[in-house]
Amino acid sequence: MKPGLIHKLNKAQLLLLPFSLMYGFVVLIRNKLFDWQWLGSRQFEIPVISVGNISVGGTGKTPHVEYIARLFQFNMAVLSRGYGRSTKGFRIVRENDKPENTGDEPLQIKSKFPDITVAVCEQRVIGVERLLSIHNQLQLIMLDDAFQHRYIRPGLSIVLINYHKLIYHDYLLPAGRLREPVKGLKRAHVAVVTKCPVELSPEEKIKIVSRLNRIASMPVFFSTFKYGTAVGVFTSQSLTSITNHHILLVSGIADPAPLKKYLNAEQITELRYPDHHTFTQSDVNHILKTFNNIHNKNKVLITTEKDMQRFKPFESLFTETRDKFFYVPIEVNFLFDDAEKFNKIVVNYVEEHKP
């Protein structure tokens, strides 16, 4: 328990603290079994980069995986668990797959990088072995959301930390959002503080780096999201201006607040669903009913890049609104001079360990 934070907990969190202690004990034992090598951790000769977090949801893992993917032009693969999918076991993701078969994030990566091999598998060791057996020319494998998956020991472990939910101000599940105690950060090689305000000051950067380095000494970088021009979900049409538009914002992500702030619309109606929500026909009917009840001829329906994948199977239901349905593409943008330094660490690691 962190001194000085107890007053910040609400009554529900206080009631959950005993369960957090029990959860923390189980996580501690599990990590010690790996540290003592009583549980095996596998290394591979091929470069393996893990992008994960120490808390649940909302750190921007997929955009950062995509950022790293853009750094390389050779044979590489992305391996994900495929959260929320209805299938089991190892599966290669195809561009024409459905999100319920692959998970929305792996399908998003595949649609943006068709030349990259994307696969899903709950057991990452088996997933890597299968990838290597199928593609013997692979020179890099990226593990999406695998920081707690210790059965693989990545050569480069990148941990993402949400600027708005800094880990040293948090508690273990279920009272807080931490998947494991903050000292688990010591297993990482690099930390990236994500979703930062563009105007983040150098003084605040120094304070955050200092606090994180008290937990684990490593390079710490800072990134924010860069949103692009809204693009049609079912068309190639772009929405160049939202002035005087009434926006219906539909999202099924952990934290839609940055997108809502970016849109900065005077008139906005919001429909929020849980992270990784699988949209149903009933959901779509409710969304369309809400949209039709907006009495503004300039109304538009906007969703996130990740959610866009889950609306594709319902194209026939959007016949009358397909020209007014858009998603906002997203990319990672590093602050200060962090991009050059971060890129150098990643590229040097891969170049030094390529088979």
C-alpha cells in the first residue's frame, strides 16, 4: 500500500483492497517462480520485441506496434493473443477475416500492413514456433501485449504507461488498474509514457522520468497521438471539416477522451461501449436510431480506427448513412527529440540480433 494515497480511494476501492493484497501475493509468487527459473522462460535466436503494459487497458499498444512496424522493411511478424476473438489456438490473420475470428487489433494491423505476417495465439511460445516453421525467413517478431507473458523472454521489452494514469499513483487490481506491482517495471528495457499532452513541459518530463527511474533505471520516452483526417468506413471519402456538424461519436475503446478532445465539436453526442466490445445488430440499430434522431442536416457518424473493423460486417445496415460514417486514423508521435533516440534503440537491437 502506498503511503499518502489511501485518502484518494473511494469506499468501493477500500473494500477491494484486501482482494488486491491477495491478487498481489499470487502475482508475486508467479514472478518469483520465473525469477528463480522454476518456471521456464524461452528465448529465441530471432529478434523478439514485446510491447506491453503494467496496467489494464488504454495505453495505446496497437498504435505503438504499428509505429515500430514502419521502421522496418524486411520480413517481420506480429503475434497477438487476439483478445475477444471466438476462435482458439494459432491462426494467421487475413485481410478479409472477421474481427470475431481474430480480434479487432490484429485485424487492424493486417489491414494497414498487408505485407506483414500477423498471427494470433494464446500460447505465445507455440505461436512463435509456428511462425518460424511457416516463415523461415522471418527477421523480427513483435509480441503485442505480452509483458506479463513470461514464458517468452524478449530481447527488447517496451512498456507503455498512460500519462493520465501513471503507475506510481495506482493500486493493484481490483482496487486499482495495475496488473502487477510497479517493481515489475524492472523487467523492461524501455518505457514510453503515452497519451501525453502536446504541450508537456520539459520540467514535468524530468519529474516523471525521475519517479519512474526510482522504480527501474531505463530510458523513458514520451509520445502522444496524432489524429488524421476522418475517412469513410465504407467509402474512400474524406471528411475535411466538421465545422457546424453534429457528431455522433461511437466508441468501444478504453479511453475515447483524447479523440473527443481532438474533434472539439460544438455539438457532439456520444455512445460509449466497453473496450473490445463486439457490436451486434441490436447495437447497430440503436446507433442508427440515435443518429436519425439528431435533427441537423450536417450530422455525421464518427468512430475510432479500431472500432471501424467491427462495423465492417454490418455494411448492409448502413445503406442510408454509409456516406456519413467515418473513422479517424491514428498514429504515434514522439515528443521532444524522443523519436530519433527511440528509433535508434529499436533499430540497433534488431540489426545486432538478426539471424
